[in-house]
Amino acid sequence: MPTLRPTLHLDRLGSVIAGLIGLALFASPFVTYRANRIVSGEGRLLVDALPPAGALITVVVVLGVAFCAALARKPLARLAAASLGLCVIFPAIGISAGFVTPAGNTFARVSPAIGFWLLALAFALLAADALTRLRLGPWGRLGALSVAAGALALLLVSGAWNDLSLMKEYANRAETFWREARQHLWLALGSMLAACLVGLPLGLASHRVPALRAAILNGLGIVQTIPSIALFGILIAPLGFLAANVPLAAALGIRGIGAAPAFIALFLYSLLPVVANTMAGLSQVPADVIEAARGMGLSRRQRLVQIELPLALPVILAGIRIVLVQNLGLATIAALIGGGGFGTFVFQGIGQTAIDLVLLGAIPTVALSFAAAIILDAIIDLTRRGAHDRD
């Protein structure tokens, strides 16, 4: 009687992740060494970028994560493997900077290279896949985000990355960095709040008065078709004229260039998602629920505040989520017209061919957008549960 041999089933996504890890380990530089911040550099593989013992430990762990990604099926095992991989390569990149830089050399720069980014991407994909399979609720996702943010903050505070070129760029511009961070958040959040104050009433009016619907949506749709840089440029002339002829406008800081045109452009881009989702949310409220509220003697205003808006809130928040993530990205372009924000470092870095300066502006922008999306998704899920409870 023939014996049945167990077959080995490879996880499809895990196999891709294992391939990325192999490419990062054996065919891609882990760090780039440059004699100074603007010259081109030379890549170093992981085994050459770390002390022998550290390289051996890192390679063993990374290969173990690759095997786990390809073979393991349990989400907790995959999440543990991804977490271990991230906990190894993030300190390793800081250690490699100190190892590769010659002693006493203050001009040399060491930056993460494609190998490091491929490993970070592979482990992040594995962690995201594991979290998706675990089907975490909103509080679980917020907890995972808090743990990741805490671990990253601990790594930064510990000084493990101080020898990296990125952190040297930050150290030289720490005061400017936090000033531009406040400006970036002000542009993104302020324009979003202004759009909510204007867009919610417009959406309500469009829902109640069908004749307004097409005109408002078409007008806002035209604004969305204008490229961001073009819209910034269009606003320069009228705002410059306003500042030159209206003393109050100049006193309020309204000028042809700077934060004012950037804020107005972001506000205009934000209106369509807020208005459209407000209309969609109000339109999906069941008619029998509204009739029941009317039969209970609730006034039109009471029906709106107590019934319609709470049931429409998840859809409205979905529009606000789109706006916030969009504005956090578009605020980067504001630096082209003197609006400030993280785009200041991005465009300075491009002009100086200093990739680490570009990353100093790009990484916080991506991180803020990612965190905002997770937080608002969790809030939407919580409000959706509340709306179901009301039903």
C-alpha cells in the first residue's frame, strides 16, 4: 500500500515576499556610502555594511522571516515574523551607518539603499497581510498603529539612527523642521475644517433642493480637473491684487504667494468630496425611518439632527477621510509658491540633489497620510456600528 507524502503548499503572497527578501539580501545594496551629502555614493551589501556578528544575526533572522512568509499560514505567526524582521533591520540600518563611516569623518554620509527599503516593504506587506487575516476591529487597528508609532518614537529617541544622513539633515534643520510641520498640518487640517463648514451646508442644500445639485456638483467637478500647480498659479494674480488694494487683506497675511493661495486651493479641492458624500449619506437614509420620525412628531430640524445626520455620518466621514489624506499630500506642493510645509525640504533636496533632504520631507508626509487613513477608517467603523444600533 503506497504511503501518502505530505505536500508543501506555498503561500502566494508569501512567495512574492520571500522573493523580495532574497533580492534585497543578495542583489541589492543595504546602504549607500557617500564622501559628502551631495556626491554620488557606492552601495554596500548587508553582509558588508554590518559587523560580522551583526550581519550573521541579521541574515539568519531575515531568511527565517522569508521561510515563514512562504510557508506559515497562521496570521499570528506571520505577524510575529514580520515584527521580528522590522525590529532587526531598523536598528541594523543605524548600526551600519556607524560601522561604514570612517572614524572621525564628519563629512561622510550613509543612507538606506534599495536593499533596506525592499526589506522594509516586504516585512510591512507581511504584517499588513497578517493584520488583514486577523480581521482586527477598529480598536485593534488603532492599537496596532499606536504600538508601531511608539516603537518608531523609541528608536528615534534612543539615538540609534543618529549616524544616518537623514538624521544629520534633521539635526541641522530641527527648528525649521517643526516649524514646517506646523505649517503643513495647518494647511491640511485648516483647509479641511473650512471645507466642512462650507461643504456640509452645501451638501444638505443640494440634497433638499434637486435643482441645485447639478450646478454645485458640476462647478466643483471643474475645480477638481485643474492641476494643483495650475490652480496655485491662477490664484496668485487675484490675491496679489487684493493684497495691494485692500489693506485689511494685506494685514491678514493674504498675498499672491505664500500660504493664502495654498490654503484656498486646498479648500477648493476639498469641497467636492465633502459635498458629494454629504448628499450620498443623506440620500441613503431609509425613507421609512424618516416617515416614522415624522409620525412621532419630530420637526424637520429634529429629524435632521437626531435621525438623518447620525445615519449619514459614516458616509460623510468617508468623504472627510478622502479630503484629509488628499490635503496632506497636496500641501507638499504649497512649497513651490512659498506656502511652506514639508514640501520645503522636498524641493530643496531636489535642487541640491540631496536625496536625504528629500526624504526628510517625504517620509513625514507619507507617515501622516497613513496614520490619518487608519484613524479615520476606525472612526468610520465605530460610527457605522452606532448607526446600525440606531436602526
